[in-house]
Amino acid sequence: MRRIQFLILLILALSACKKINPEKPKYSGDPISLPKATSRVNVALDIPLIYIQDNLNRELSEQLFEGQSLPFGNGLSSDLSVKRTGEVSLSAKNNQLLIKMPLDLKGILKVEKKVFGQLISTNIPFDEQLIPEISFEPEIGKNWDLSLKNLEIVSWGRSMKYNLLGYEIDLDPLIRGQLQKILNKEILSGNLNRLSFKHFMEETWEVYGEPYKVDQEGIEAYVYTIPQKIKVKEVITNDQHIRLYIGLEGEVFTQIGSKPDIKPSPLPNLFFNDMEDSFVDVVLPLRLSYKDLDRYLNDNFKGKVFALDKSTKLIPGTFESQSFGDRALVKMGFRAIRKDKKDISGDIFLVGKPQFDHEMEAIYFEDIDFDLNSKNLLASTASWMKQGQVLNQIRKMSVYPIGGLLRDSRRELQKLGYFETDYASFRLMNPDLEVEDIYTTEEDIRIYLRSTGQLDVRLKQF
């Protein structure tokens, strides 16, 4: 009868514990693939037109154009000098920019005409004061070229038609062509490129990929982004601004120890930005190495005494952790002190999926499998009777607090969320940081933190 009871006890015990072999992780399904840690930043940058207007007045030279014997057709040619005589004014209307530029047009109109079979040649000096109004749309191309779209001289401020020797001469085509050249040369390649949308983007691109340091429980880790895409939309507003919606996207990496030597890649081709919100949305892939987990468990629990019941005490030995397929394994050496019985010792294996407890701000394990390995046969067969108490104690011990890491990360994000370029300063406002997911790899436990917030942008004088 006792023999039958013992066999039943043995069968129950062996069925209660799953056999766990650390050398052969059990995992079925597709290979584990970590998702990309992504970074998305979108910011609305308002450039007041007064900045551009001030630059135009500083940079545009007084002598805008000077040419000799410019062909006009129909026997007309002209020497022409174009000077700016006053301040340029810039305004916005109907998603276009309007420039008023006071000009002095001075030169000699050369006329060669046949009148009644006789060739008449004469020179007519002119000196005209004009305030033309020119409308155009600045456009940033996919290759970062800046062009003036839909350029049109809306008004000269006066008529450009003259009556000469019975012929009506319209100076509009000549002056219009020369002013268009002036705009392309002086405004586009000069001042608007001093605003340099490409220069803006190059600076932003470089700052976006700059590594920054995060202290992971005393271990220096560097987080950096490999920029992949940049998007821009430009809008001319009726409140006298050019608004740039700038979007940046990239993949985020971490490196432990030394700061990575990252060289910024050239600007890619430009994509259209269909988003107008200002936000930061970054996933930070922080690493918890198994060595760090072991160090924490050994420092806090090795050699301490835990009561399983009135007659049994459990003393943990060395902790060792590793990956186990799509889960993590914790091996704990132990010694069980039993009242009026022989002590037993061995190893306890616990396998579970790391999860985050928001209230405790700690990593714990769920979907737990449990196994006990001991040379003491009775310990192995009788362990099922105390499996609940043992598991509860191990669950309590196998918790890794990361509240300090989260606080440090928030503080670092707040500090590092302030950066400057030559044209603007950026500040991350009230960043929110949450644990999005946890994954196990062969080398470590990967903690994906998601940081979101708003960007405050302050434009500098340029």
C-alpha cells in the first residue's frame, strides 16, 4: 500500500513541474523579430515676413542691374541701369508673397526705324521712378532647390507705354524680363538662400541624429537616431508668416559604453508633409542585460531567509538569468531548512515572460513555468506540495524595479529635449514616458520606452 502511495506521489509531482532544460529553450512559432524603434518629430516653424523683409533690405544692393545695348525688337534697343531707391516691403496675400520695390530706371532708348523709306536713328534718354508690385510663391523642390513659382508683375505703379514719333512703345516686356532676372539672381540666390531652407534642414538633420546619454542604473547608454526621411510643407499665412511644417523620421538605437561616432548622412530627397501638428513621438530601446538582472537579484536576495511555512525555510543561493526562447529564465540555487528533517538543496528554474507593472514601476514575470532540480529524490517528488509557496516567493524576488531608470530618462529627456540651431531653439515640453513593450533577446531584455510631448519653437534673428 505504501509503495502504491509513493508511486502516485511521484507521478503527481512530476506532472506538476515542467521539465526545463536551459540548454534547449522551448519555443514554437516564427523567429523572434524585434520591431523597429522609431522616432517621429513634427514641428511648425513660423518665419515672420518682417525677417525676410529686413534681410532683403540689408542684402539687396543699390545697383541691381546694368546692361548695354539690350535688344528690344523692332529696331529698338536700350542701355539700362536699374537702382533700388528705397526700402523693400513684403506682404502676404492669398498664399502668395507680394514685394513692392521702389526703383530708378535710367538709360537711353536707341531707335532705328524706317519712316517713308528713310532710316531714322535716334537716342532718347529716360529716367523713370517706379514702384512695381511683384507676386510669387516660394517653392522647395524635392532636391532642395528653391524656386519662385507663378511670378507675376501685378502693377508698375504707372503706365509703361510711350508715344514716340507716332509709334506707341511699351517698355513693359523689357522691364518685366529684366526684373524677373533681378528677382532670380538677387532674391532667390541671395537673400532667400540666406534664409536657406536647405541650411535649416541640414542643421536640423544633424541635431536630430546627435547621440545623447542616458544613465541606466549607473551604466552609460547612448541613444541615437539614424535619420531616414524628412518632410516639409510651406504655407504663406495671412498673418504675414511663412510657416514650415517640418517632419523628421528615423530609427532609434542604443549603445552601451562609449559614445557612438555617428556621421550625419546627406539630406535625402524631400517628401511632402501632410501633418500640421507639433509633436515628438520617440521609442527608446533600452537594454537590461542578464548580468545586471543577476547582480540585482544576488545583491538583494542571495543568502536571505524566506519562510515557506512554520517548518520550512528557503535560503536562495546564486541567481543566473538568460534567454529562453521568447521568454526569460531565472535559475536560483537554494537550500531548504526543514524542522526535524534533513536539509535539501538544488536549483529552481523559473521561466516567464517579462512584463511591466505600472503601479510598482517594475519588471515582473508572467506565464510562469517552474522546475526543481535536486539530487534529493524526496525533495523533487514532494516539491509539488509547496510549489505554491515557492512560486510566490520566487515571484516576489524576481521583480526588477525600473522606476529610477524611468525618472532618470524623463529628466534626461527634459534636459536633452532642449537644443539649438543657428535659426531656432527647440524645447520639449512636459515629456511623457511609458513602457510600451518588453522583449527578450539572446543578449538582454529589451525595454521599449515611448516618449511623447510637444515642441516649443523660438525663432532667432537671422
